Amino acid sequence: MTPFAAGFINTLVTGRFILLLTLGILSAPAAMADIGSRIWATGGVTNIEGSAGGGLVPWAMLGSYASDEEWGGTLALSRAEVDDYSLSVTGAGLNWNNRVEVTIAHQTLDLDSLVFTLKNGFGLEQDELNQDIFGVKVRLAGDVLYSPWGQWSAGIQHKRQRDFTVPNAIGARDDSGTDVYLSGSKVLFAAVFGRNLLVNATVRGTRANQGGLLGFGGDLNNGYEVMSEAGAGVFVNRQWLLGAEYRQKPDNLSFAREDDWWDVFIAWVPDRRLAVTAAFVNLGDIATLEDQQGVYLSLQGSF
């Protein structure tokens, strides 16, 4: 068994409650499978911070298939493996009337390589970082399919570090912080060789280091900066979406340069209750460890 497969299975075991609930959703009789009236795949997937979108970027869509006067939800398990780190994410979201999305996510970052690098200089023994993310997204206007200017949503993500030893040692100012963002998404019908194209643009105000996993603020900058994020995907058919994302990052720490993130992904939606996403991710240099590239896999259940 490959290390990635073993790590993903471990993530499933760690999130066994969510896994069992997801499997229960997927095995429910068809008569009980009324999970909302929105069109196939218009809820996106769950990103690494718990909100609906792609893998790295929040999009304007709200999770699940809930439309007006409906409730819906999502449960997700994700795993990313790059050269010197691994990230496990467990997330859940609730959609009310396709107007408000409330999400929670827990991230665990394996630090074995970084701790080995820093141990002599900082005396660190901690081998992982844990972060909780609480999010709210509100659909402001429009619809991703039918509105001429697409759908627009605003969101906040409050992030809280459980283990501040490593971020503090490398110069982070705080163990918690709040990101704010504005996203716009639109499906362009028959735009690429007769296939539908989904595009998204997000503007984020943040002071998070590596998404908050290495704390917030630093010796170079402790204020909010505006970062740009984007994504696009082509619907090969109703079940398959092929695309890419880009996420700009701030540079708050003199300890190590922070690079932008990008990915190339493929999402499979075989059923309205299930979405599977696989991606190649490039996270650049992270805390002096160079050129962090690898794979990402996510499983999402909708109800």
C-alpha cells in the first residue's frame, strides 16, 4: 500500500463518524434520497477550509443541492500528500435556503520533516499542527447558471490554531485570525468545444500564514492584505469536471518566503449524493522546505 493510500485510509478512520454517516447517505433508498432540487454538480465540492468550491479556493456556490425553501448539507474527508508534509481535513457544512452556508473543518498537518529541520535550532518536539476553521458564506445575488453576471457570495472564515509552538517559533504573531472574501461564479454554456465552462474569481482579505496553519501575521507584516484567487473547470460531461485553481498568498514572515498555490483537478460526480475529487497540487516552498508538490484526494457526501 502506498503512503498516500495509507494516509487517506487513516484520515477515513480518524473521521469515522463522518464516513459512516456518508455511507449511510449513499446507501439510502432512492425514495429517501431527496437532497434538494438544484441542478447536478452546482454545489461544487468541499475545499480544504470546509466551504463549497474547488480544492484550494472557495467559490460563490453554496454546498449541497438545497434550493430556496430547502435545507441541505455536506460531509467531506480530504487528504493531501506533498514532498515533506501531509494534510488531513474533516469538514461538514449546512445550507439554508441556498442563502446561507455554515461550515466547520478540522485540519491536521504532519510536520515530521519540518521538525527534523528545526529541531536543533528551536528544540521543537511537536510533530503536527491542528487548526479549526468556522465559516459562514452568504449568497448576495444571482445564480451560477442563469444570471448574466453569475452568482456572488461573501464569506468569513475564523481560524484557530490548537498548537502554537511551531508558528510562534518561526515568528507568527497570533494563534487565531479571520479571513474575509468575496467570490463570483458563473457557468458559461457551450463555451469550450460545446462543453459548459465554470469560472470563479475570489478576493480574500487575510493575514494567515500558509492558510493559518503557521499562524497569523509576522515580523514583515501584521496587517490584512488583499489576495486574488481563481478557478475554472470544463464539464466533460455531466459527471466529470476537469479544471485548475490558483491562490495568491501573503508574505508575513522573514523566516521563509511564502509561495502561491495552484492545482489541476478532476472531479467525478457519479450521483447527487457523492463527489470525488483528485488533484495534482503545487504549494511551492513551505517553511524553508522547497518545492512542495503532490496529490490531493477528497470524498464528499451530500444530503
